[in-house]
Amino acid sequence: MYLSQRRNGDNLEVELQGSWRGGDLPAIEAELATVSLDGTSALRVRVPEGLPMDLAGAWRLHEWLGEAERAGVPVQFDGARPGQIDLIEASKTGNRPATPPSSSESRFEPVSALGRHVTRRWLSLLAALDFIGQVTFTGLRACTSWRRLRPISIARHVYETGITAIPIVSLIAFLITLIIAYIAAQQAREYGAEIFVVDIVTVGVLRELGVLLTAIIVAGRSGSAFAAEIGAMKLNEEVDALHAIGVPPHEVLILPRVIGLVIALPLLTVIADFIGLTGGALLCKWLLDMPLPLYLDRVQDAISPTTFWVGVIKAPVFGLLIALSGTYRGLQVRGSSRELGRLTTVAVVQSIFLVIFANAAFAVVFWQLDI
């Protein structure tokens, strides 16, 4: 049984039953042929909720209802109208189906939007964890063979992310140190404590500013480059080509960039520390008329055994976060160059946020450990 019919005066009431699918069309045709519309002034159709119906069955129902309307019999639905019928009519007219929200849907729309947002965030978190797991597994597997680590590619990325970044990192470290030393000197002069400017510059540069400024510069410089390079390869289907020839893209594209940046960022941090202390020495000589030997003695007194290493320990972690963020967003590029630009921007913003967040976490940990 695929339909039951009942007459109520001149009205014909039809209720669909069974399963309206493509494989059932011959039996459905046979039962529709038994329905007579002679003397019918109105046709009422009821589709039970949850009735199995695919597009083939919905198309046949749509055709039969159209035949009834062409025969002068108006058609009404008793209850909800099947969404497949709306889809078929929208496809024929080229218009989107009109689906005004019900009062209950309008009432709970903020809750639905919140649920969709939470679901998207959860799926994004799962995708990020999956990416981190793949990179970790690829790195462990590559450690079994020196050639799988691709040292030539690592050396190239160390050069591009580290050596070529030395000028801009040095300039920023020098200027920021000058600004901090100048402000500290202006305040310390009021209390005759100019000597403590050296302590502020030394501790601030070695523990925080050197590594943090370097990481932010590298995030804007190398993080965006990673996302743009891999994103362009996605658009050109080069990543798909690597899959096709059996070469793991994570081993070829991701791992060398991650290792290269993890190596380069500590080296850049050491250079930024040296340039920053040099800038502090020049300002103390020029503004406070402090001899260089006195400056160096005070630097040695201000540095504890852990001051330098606190900044250096942060650098590999910051490099790892920047490289993972840039490569992950590059692999997400789909469809168009507009998406490439958007995800490149997301990679930079996300890298800087992760670096600052990790720096705050390090500060809490070091404070708890009294380092």
C-alpha cells in the first residue's frame, strides 16, 4: 500500500503510505492509476511525518498533483508540505524555496546560532588536533632516517626565516631598547637612580622583549609566508599531486618549515638580545654619561644565572607555534585567491595571539618556580 483514499462528499482525501522511493515507482504508478478524479471538487493530500521519500518519489507525486490541478481539481496539503516538493518547484523556477521560520524557530534563533557557533569551534579544534597529531607522527617517523628529515630543505628554511630576518630584527630590537631606556632614564633621574636603568634594560630585554619582539616579527614575516606558500600550492593542486605520487605532504612541506623555524628563532633571539644591550649601552653613554665599563659591570650584576636562559627557552616554543599556525592555515586554503588572503591574515593574527598567550603562560610558570 502506497496510498489510501477516502471520499468526503465531493472532496477526495489521499494519505500517502509505505515508502515513496525510486525503486517503488512501478507499484506507485499502479496505485495512482486506480485513483479517479471524476466528480472531485477538491483534493486533500496528507504526507505523514517521517514518510520515506526520495526525489524520485517526490517528483512522481509532484507530477500527479500537477495533473490534478490541470484537470481543474485544486490541491491542498493536510499538514506539512514535503520539503522535496518545494525543492523541485524551486529547481524548476530557479528561485530559492521560501522557508519562513516558524514562531518557535524565531524564538530560539539565538540559541540555534550559538549552537552552530559552538559546533564550528569544536570541529575546528578537532581539525587542529588532528593536524598536530599528523605532524608529530610524521616527525617521529622521519627521525628514523636522516634523509627523511630533508636537511637541505631545513637549511633553506633556516636561511629564509633566520639569516634574512637579522636586519629587521636587529633594527627593531635596537629602537625598542632605546625607547625603553629613554623612558626609564627620564623617570629615574627624578630620584637619582639612573644606575637602575641598566637593570631595567638588561632584565627586560633578556627575559621578555628580545624573544617576544623577535617572535612577533617572525610571525608577521615567516608565518604569513608559510601560509601563502602552502596556500598557493593548494590552489595549484600541487599538494594533491604529492598525494597522488605517494609523497606525504606533511613530511615534505610542514616538517622542514617547523624544524627550520624552531632552529632559527633562538638564534635570532640571541642576536636581538645582543643588539638590545648594545642600544642600552649607547643611550646610557649619550644620555646619562655612563662609562662603558660601568655599564658592563652593572649588566653582570643584574643578570641572574637564569635571566638569559629564560628568554632562550621560550624561543623554540614560539617558533613551533608560529610554524604550525602558518602551515595549518595554508593547508586550509580552498577555492580562490580571496580565501588565500583571508587565511594568511588569520595565520598572522593567530600566531601573534599564540605567542603572547604562551609568553603569559611562561611568566606564570616561572613565577611559580621562582625563576
